Amino acid sequence: MKQKLFDKFAELFGNSDGVNFYFSPGRVNLIGEHTDYNGGHVFPCSLTLGTYGAARKREDRKIHFYSMNLDSFGVVEASLDDLTNKKEYNWANYPLGVVWAFAEKGHPISSGFDMVIWGNIPNGSGLSSSASLEVLTGVILSDLFDIKDLSMTDLALIGQYSENNFNGCNCGIMDQFAVAMGKKDHAIFLDTATLDYEYAPCVLDGAKIVITNSKVKHSLVDSAYNDRRNECAAALKALQTKLDIQSLGDLSIEEFEANKELISDEIQRKRAKHAVYENQRTITAVQALKDGKIEEFGKLMNQSHISLRDDYAVSCDEIDILVDLAWAIPGVLGSRITGGGFGGCTVSIVKDEAVDTFIETIGKAYAEKVGHEAEFYTVDIGDGASRLA
């Protein structure tokens, strides 16, 4: 991969002398969906799928971005003297937003740079291609411009800040944090209210993580994602008329059930119910995994999907078909929608001996029901973003 990127870099920018090589993973969230902006817990892991980058400093103020996945856009040129989101920049608004966010956070970049990327995260799949690109850019900028005082957590927060304020998607911290802080063979148990975290070994004895891409694309910026945030904020406000809480993540299930009538709007009440129950489900699920109770973990994944489908309303017909098909296959311990929703992927834990049946059975039935094929990835858990040798 490195050679391909360096060859393309040389073709576009004259040579590849002094170019550095980087990688930033995608992520999948095993459980804890739409809890990250509600002050709850999440349990993501970084994948060995991700975004590769080659980059080098320039002497002038120009910035050049090129994606080998999106050749039709050619080289996107921007300038350090005009860090604004422009429609014609398209995908390059994500890395440009990070350059802007560095300046906003007191780390203005001193000169331009050239950057070529290639990724194997399916676009619009809900596996965080945008967060992968944001954190990749943060790692590149820190390295090229010798910025020593930003931790990987800082780079995650800068990525989130740029996506919220430059690209207009009001996302929580989970995606960027998982991409920045990933650890091979571990998932991250993260309290999004405090950013306290611990690594939990993801030991799935005799089972694999299988991601199924519905091939239905979503865009969080254009979807109902921001609506869900607003509905949760309104529900929290209603609860705060009586309860001293900072977020929905502060509530136990019992406290929520005792006070839910404070939320007069039925839809807002359902959204809050999901946030509270999902947070507690995540805490229980992580303990189950630590105790080696992988079947219990799978059942909690199933409950998570039902809540996301019915109370949070972020699933869609195609995803529900994938999950229903998965639940019917012996050897599937758990299956649920993952990511922001409205399309994208499911994540399933499947016993080794059932993986081939899973792919074959679901592949055939899904194509018949929906009219297009799904894609399957049996994934490994990898490390977070870094400069590579």
C-alpha cells in the first residue's frame, strides 16, 4: 500500500522525497449507540480497516489533498489564508476542518502541505471514515509541524470539534476517540461524560466479529442525527425541572422510570428511554465480556438493536432485514445496527463454525429481499492512528 501511495504522490507532486507514511483506523461500536452525546458509556474498537496517508510539508501557503478513492475530484487545492468550508472541496472539507481546528485551538499551521490518501473503509457505511480521516490529519499535522504538546485524546477532541463546527455534524466524541486511542485485540470502555476509559480485552473464544454492509448510504449531516440530539436535549431539560442531573447518562433505569412523566412529549420520552437503558446495557455488557459470558454480551447486543429500532428510530428496513436474518441463524450470538444509523452496517458476533453459513445465507436472502447485495467483512481489532515506518 505504501508504494502505491508514494508512486501516486510522486506522480502528482514531482517526487516522493521526504514523504511520511501514516495510518488511521475505522471503528465499530460493539454496544453503546447514541449514548456518547448523552453523557453515557460506549464500547467501540478500532479496526484494521482504515485510511492510509502520505504527506509532506510545502514552502508556501497552499494545501493539496488527493484521494485515490475519489480520483474524479482530482487534486483539491486550498490555502492557509482561507480556511473555509467550500462545497467544491467535497470530501476534503474533513481534513481542511482539522487544519482550521488546529488554528482555533492555538496551533496554527505555519506552511502548506501535500497529502494523498487511500482508504478501505466503505464510504457511508457507518464505520467512521470521516473520524478516521480527521484523526489521520491530526496525526499528520502534529508530525509534520513537530507539535509535541497534543496528546492522542487532544487529537480526538480536535477532530470532533472540526466535525461539529466546520462540517456541521453535531457528533459525540466516540468515533474520534476510538480511532485515536485504539489498541489491538481490545475494545475501549469509555465514559463520554468524563473521558475516563479502560481497555477491555476482546477475547471472543471461538467467535468472530462480522460486519455486514447494507450498501444503503447515510450521511449524518443530512440525516435525522441532529434531530435526535435535540430531542434528547429537550427530554433532559424536562427532567432537570425536578432532578439534579447533567446528562441522561446520570440516570439509572429506576430513576428514569420514576420520573419519565416529566417528559410530556412522547417521542422525546422514547429517545430518553433509549439513552438511559442503552447506557446501563453497555455497563452490563462490558462486565459480561470481562467475565467471559459472551452469550450474555450477544443478548444485550440484540436488545440494543430493538431499542435503536423502536425507541430511537434510527434503523431502516434494510438493516432490520439483515438483523432479523442474523438472529435466525444458529451460532449467531448477537447482531445489531452500528454507527449513526439510517443505513450503514450491522455488527454481529458469530461462532467460527457458523461464519460461512452466516455470509452465504444472509447474502442470498438479503439480495432477494432488497434487490442488491450486501458486503461482509470478518474484522480484526487493531491499533489507533499513528505514523508508520
